[in-house]
Amino acid sequence: MPYEIPAIVQDRVSPRAREYLKKIEHFVETECIPADEVYEAQVSKDPSLRWKSYPPIIDELKKKARAQGLWNLFLSKTHYTQGAGFTNLEYGLMAEILGRSHTGSEAMNCSAPDTGNMEVLAKYGNDAQKKEWLEPLLDGKIRSAFLMTERYAASSDAKNINMKMRIEGDTIVLNGTKWWSSGACDPRCAVYITMTKTENNISTDAFKQQSVVIVPANTPGITVLRPLHVYGYDDAPHGHAEVRFVNVRVPKSNLVLGEGRGFEIIQGRLGPGRIHHCMRSIGAAERGLDYMIARVNDPNRRTFGKLISEHGTIRTWIAESRIQIDSCRLLVLNAADKIDRIDAKAALKEIAMAKIVVPRTVIDVLDKAIQAHGAGGICQDFPLARMWAGIRTLRIADGPDEVHLAQMGRNENTRAAEIVKRHEAQEKKREELFRLYKIEGRSQL
Ligand SMILES: Cc1cc2nc3c(=O)[nH]c(=O)nc-3n(C[C@H](O)[C@H](O)[C@H](O)COP(=O)(O)OP(=O)(O)OC[C@H]3O[C@@H](n4cnc5c(N)ncnc54)[C@H](O)[C@@H]3O)c2cc1C
């Protein structure tokens, strides 16, 4: 069934984006999904090569995708000039289709963390930084990592980030340990966008003590200590690295935007990226639902005299999954639309809602799909367990749910004074109406 654009955003999707959606869907369904298992099989099993090579099929996919113009679709035309010319909303629809496949995003140079890093460089980098790092990233020649989280700091509060940055003349010296640096194990990863804490000129403003520095991955003093596992998956060749910096020296010109501007940059970085994660997750949920429907209708797997799909509980799971997926999609597209119409800062609430609701909901859809497969759903014969593991991490990655909920709760709570005032005015009016119509007694609001 071809991808159906939700009715409420029909008039916000250009004819060109519609054309691309068709092309992307065709490419993902006919090239990427069949290549997913080949990719897995081509990841080297030899421990000495596992992090030194990458599956050759990805280069073939990239070549084919690029030849069809399916490249750098993510940089929205509302805020950038370097992308393929789509809005965040249009790319959101595309990201959903990419999310059906493990290789889809990378094939079209749209995978995290490169997308967020390219946004940082495009938005905040100077001309020299763009030339040196943005151009090869846009070209898909190198990959990158984003190094913020630290092993020894509770990093959901970014004020705790503690990698020491000392400026000595024209040089920046960095010391500290990062972890969960996604992509830093990949042999193609050439650059780290690194969040640091300044040692000179410390501002009294806690939000002006951090800086973002561009660090070439091959700088002396850097050691990739180990890949971390996600529920047992090492996600090779991409990986999530623990990285140690000992007296790492880079030119001062590698500072992005300026000393103490780190918060500004990371806040600008995370908005659209969260939308991309959400939409890819929805694509994974759709794939999970497809798997569930196919499995429960398998005529060879009847139980108690019926197809599994003929049991009422299973029909309910299918219906619930459809409702969950479709409602999540609307939430994310609403956030994407607000980013397009204003910017990511204005859409903070909508982005946070999507970031909280979508992974939880998609986990639930995938869990039902796994359950409907019986023991098969848990094992490597289906992509469901792996998808579940990946999406479960989104409740922590880019900031845990609790932090977003705390912020949303705090903002929502600021409405208290206005609500009380409005209620008092309504009560006053109600009392007047009671007197006018001579109604006895009064009900409490
Ligand atoms: C698969 C994966 C990929 C990742 N990729 C990257 C990457 O590429 N680059 C990078 O820099 N980081 C990355 N991360 C790290 C991620 O961003 C951090 O793990 C996250 O920000 C939380 O930081 P922390 O682990 O230090 O948790 P902590 O800060 O120690 O928090 C622990 C827990 O405390 C609770 N908590 C915290 N604050 C509050 C609050 N206000 N109210 C209630 N409870 C609270 C939450 O339950 C939270 O999970 C990745 C993580 C995963 C799992």
C-alpha cells in the first residue's frame, strides 16, 4: 500500500515532496529493506576488523540513492540553504519511510548523529569550518560523532558537563572522558563535535560556561576505549564509544561560535533531530505492525482451531497499534510544522511531547508485534527485537523523559495564576446570573 499522507497536512506537502516520497518509498522497499540483512552479514565477525571496516553494501546503496537525488533530504529549506529543499514537515514524512529500514537513512546521507552535526556546522560554523567539515559530511565522504555525555557526570543536566577546555594562546587543550559517543567507533568517523567546560574566563552564568569545539578524530591524545552495548547489540560499525582525551590540542579556530556559547548550540541542534528520531521510530512501528499482521495470518500457524488473527485479543492489538501509530504521527507532524512556521525554540513544547510520547508508544506497538510472534519475535530471525532495543534507548538518548516531563510540567504549571483569575471572573459572572434569574443555592466550581 503506498504511503498515505495524513489528511491534516495534505496542503502542506508540495508536489515535489510528493514525488520524492514516492521515490523514497520505492527505494526503501526495493533496495534498502532487502539490503538490511546483507549489511548485518557484512559487518565483520573478526574482532580485529569489526571496528576497522564497514559493510560495502552501504556504499552501493549511497551511490544508487544519490544518483536518484535522494540525498541530504533533512536540511530544511525553512532554515538552511544546503539541503534538498524540503520543509521539516515534508522531511518528517520521508524520515518515517527511512525508519522502516536499518540502512535507509545512511543510504541517503540522513543518519544521526551526522544530521545534527551538519545542522550545527551549517547554522553556527564559520566559512572555514564549513569548508573543512560540513562539505565532506554533506558529500558523505566522512562521518562524525557528537560528544556531550560523560561517564562521570550526570549528563541529563548539561551544566554538569566537565571536559576541561583550556585556551593557551592559539591552542585549545582538552582533557576528560566522554561516553555514549554514537558513531565514534566507525572507521569513517573523522570529526567530533565536542561539548566542553571552559577553564578560563568562567562566567557566573551557569549556561555560559560550556563551549563546543570541533575535534578531528585523529588528534593525538584521543583514545577510543571501547564500544558500549545496547541491550547486547554493539551496533557495529557505528557503535557507541567511550572516548578519553588526554592533553588533546586543537587550534583555537576550532571553537564554534565562541567561548561560552555551547548551550545555545546544543539547544539549536536537538530540535529537528528529535523529530527525525520520532518519525523514524514511527516507520519502525509501521514495519512492526506489518510483521504482526503477516504473522498472525499465517495459515500454517493456527491455534485452537483458528488463525491467530481470528482471536479477539489479536484483532484488538492490531487496532490499538493502528491508533497508536496514527496519533503519534500527528503529534510529530504538528511539532515539525511549528518548527517550519517559526523555529525549534518556539516549538519546544510540541517537540518535547513528541519526544516523550513516541518512543513509549512505539515500544508498546513493537512489544505487541513481538508477542504475536511468540518466541520467534525475540530472536534474530525477525528485526523486531533489535528495533525494540534501539527505540527503547530513545527514552534516554537526547535527554531522559523525566527531564522533558519536569520542564513541561513546570511550564504548564505557570498557567496557575491565569487559570485562577479566569475561574474567579467566571464565578463572579455566574453569581450575577444566579441573581438575575433568581436561582436558589449555588453549586461549587
Ligand atoms: C543509544 C544511545 C545513544 C546515545 N548517543 C549519544 C551521543 O551520540 N552523544 C552524546 O553525547 N550522548 C549520547 N547518549 C547519551 C544520552 O544523551 C544520555 O545518556 C542522557 O542525556 C542521560 O544522561 P546520563 O546517562 O548521564 O543520565 P543521568 O543524568 O545520570 O540521569 C539518570 C536518570 O536520572 C533521572 N533524572 C535525571 N534528571 C531528572 C529529573 N529532572 N527528574 C526526574 N528524574 C531525572 C532519569 O530517569 C535519568 O534517566 C546516548 C545514549 C544512548 C542510550
